[in-house]
Amino acid sequence: MTGDMDARAFREHGRAVIDRIADYLADPEAVSVLPALRPGAVRDALPPEAPASPEPFERILRDFDRLIVPNTTHWNHPGFFAYFATTGSAPGILAEALIAALNVNAMLWRTGPAQTELEEVTLGWLRAMIGLPASFHGVINDTASSSTLYALAAAREAADPEIRGRGMTDRDLPHFRVYCSEEAHSSVDKAVITLGIGSDNVVHLPTDDDFRIVPEVLRRAVRQDRARGFRPLAVVATVGTTGVTAIDPVPAIAEICRDEGLWLHVDASYGGSAAIVPELRHVLDGCDRADSLVVNPHKWLFVPIDCSAAYTRHPEIMRRAFSLTPEYLTTSAPDVTNLMDYGVSLGRRFRALKLWFVLRYFGRDGIVEALREHCRLAALFAGWVDDAPDFQRLAPVPFSVVAFRYAPPGEMNGERLDALNRAILERVNAAGDVFLSHTSVRGRYAIRLAIGNLRTREAHVGRAWDLLRSAAEAATAGA
Ligand code: PLP
């Protein structure tokens, strides 16, 4: 065997793969959303070494059916309500196959001309759909964590042009400070750690009753830090926090950033997509004044993981932070974008293709309809929680996530209530047809129901509610 699979075999196996995907998407509930599995079970079922001789493709597929599918947590299941629920939609899945077939590495324009230009065009479309001005330049990264890391690297570059050459140690440089809310995602802390700023220099601001940054608290913290000899660098505001999907007051924060000379990065990785819906456009109010913003089409825009859109009004600073061209990567093409200049990775997958397929296949109207439906289902569920005397909603529901807990009237103390809710969640998830996750709301254990799958219907949300109520009854009886 000295070559790849021939075309005849490819067609035959390709049909088998497409049939599997079609069956999977047509009946996603044929599998449990969460596998009942002990750690190490899959590893133990696999041979310790790669095969020495070729194996028939049918056998490989059989093992995929036997070992992988039943032992997978099914993010594409309509009963997946954990973390941020997502959809790897059919047009996105088909695009992934074509991406793999072309196997382009768009590090330079020359190594991926259509890929580089399609990325620019699709990010321009998305930018207009979410209402950002054309002054924002976008590239696609793997994840929001990378996008936020690069944004803060650009902020650091803007603050100290010598950072690239001289680094941060053994020089007269005050500690940088980065501000975000106590509800911000841990990717902010990770970025700060990676950039050598130090996690002690992330200031997690307390939030108001709706879990949002309080502008005056931010302003005071910045000024106090400056007076103490720190160097305030950047603010990360969040549109759709991980726990309860709070929306920080970006217009007021932008004002402070302007007054204090700070970089404003907006983490709209979940909530940003909602701005496509006309009546939710306001969630990105003030973001036109951000220095950078991330929105993840792989979170709530039906693009299979991974696809994170990173926008900035300062692409030249991003290039200053990251551009480095060894001789073997120089080209003579003038005035072209070389995507390798916008981050750490040299190699770039052709992620724009799946975004292009998804945006075209559903169209703006189809996307609006789907996002509205998710918000409707979340509001419906929130109403059930509100109407139940023994359940308590723990936060507003601006998008499609509900944070709540079982809290029967009576004496129960905080820790017992936390344990009870933990037990309820375990019992609900053990049933195998829904998967919910938890968070902490003001230090209390909270259950979260997140809606984001295109195949989720009212019946699935109803099933989650039924399971929660009967698990609450059972757990209380056993408590
Ligand atoms: N920001 C927020 C608000 C998130 O909720 C998450 C993950 O859920 C992230 C960033 C990190 O996303 P990614 O997995 O794309 O790095």
C-alpha cells in the first residue's frame, strides 16, 4: 500500500460515513447524552500499539460504532443543556469534510488565497450581522481563550513597545493590572498567566445584583491601583458571562477605558451571536468603542467546534505583537493579509468555510428564528421555575440560560441545600436523556439549563423539568 484510498473505495466508505452521520442527526436520541462509563474504560479497550499492517476501513468504522459513539458525551444531542449548549449543524459538518479534503494551511495568502479572503469576507458579514462597525478587523482563531490571549497580548504591546524585545523581567516596569468581573471566564486569568503578568494582577471586581460590573467600582479600582504604583492595562467586559450570562455595562466601561487609557476587550463569545436578533441587538451596545471583541460561532451560531471570531480596531498592533517572518516564509505578494501575523499559530485551518456554509445555508432570517426559539424555550423554563414554590431562579435570563436551584420553603441550611441540589443534578443526569451542569451563584450551588441545540424542542425542556422535579422529590425523601 503506497498510496491513499482509491476513488472507488472512497465513494463506498464515504457513503457509509455519510449514512452514519445522517442517521445520527435524524435520531440523535438513539444514544444517551452522557455515557455511563468508568474512567479508563475506552483506553483499556484499545490496543496499546498502532497496527503494523493495514486494517480494512469497515473494521475501523465498526470500532468507531462500538467504542467511540457509545462512550461519547453527545454535545449534538437535543437533551444537552450543560455548559453552553451548541450545535454542529449539518452544513457545518459537510464543510468540515471539504476542509479536510482541501487540507489547506492558510498561514500566508499564497498558501491559501481563497481561504484568507473568505475569512475576511465571512468575518465582514458576521461583523455587520452583529452590528459592529467596519473599522473592526477580524480573524478566526480556534477558541475564545486564544482570542482573549491575543487581545491582551496586543494590549500589552500597545502599552509597552519594548515588551517584545526586552520582555518583562529585570527592568523598570510596574506590574500591569487587568480588570474583569468576578463572573468573568477563567480564560482571562489564563491569558494573564501566560503573558507573564501574573494571576495576582487580575482584579476580579464585585458585581451588582444582576452580576454586572459596577462602573464606579471599576473606576475606583483603577485609580487606587495607579496611586499604589501599578500600571492598569486592560478591562475585559463580558457579554454573556459563563455562570449566569450577565451583560457588563459596556458603554460606561468604554468611557472609563477612554479616560484612563485602558484597552477594552469584550468577551462576547457566547452572547455576541444574540446581537443578530434585532430585539437583542442592544446586548452589544457600546462595543463599537471596544479595542477588541470575541464572538464564538462554535458556541451559539451552529458552527462545529472550533471557530472563534476575534475582532480588533487595531490590527496593526496585533501584527506588531505577533508578526515574525523567517526567510522561508517571505513572499513578494504586496498588500495581502498573511494570517500567521495575527497570533501564535503559524498554521491555520480553513475554518471560514464552515462559517460561510452555515451563514449561507440558514441565512440571517433562519439564524434569527433559531436564536429566538432558544430564548423562548429558556423563558418558558424560567417561568416554570418561577411558578414552582420549591424552586428558585437565581439570576435574570437575558439569553437562553437559566440558573436555578431547588429550595423548598423551610429551614434547610446552605450546605444541606447545596448537597441536595448536587444529588438532584446527579440523579437527573444519570437518566441519560438530558445533561445539565452546575455553577456557583454568590457561593451557592446552582443548576444551569443552557439551550443552544437546533434539535432541542419544548418536549426536551419539559423532560428536563419533569426529571428535575421527580429527582427533587426523591432526593428530599432520601435526605
Ligand atoms: N468566555 C466565556 C464567557 C465562556 O463561557 C467560555 C467558555 O465557555 C470561554 C470564554 C472560553 O471559550 P473557548 O472554549 O472557546 O476557549
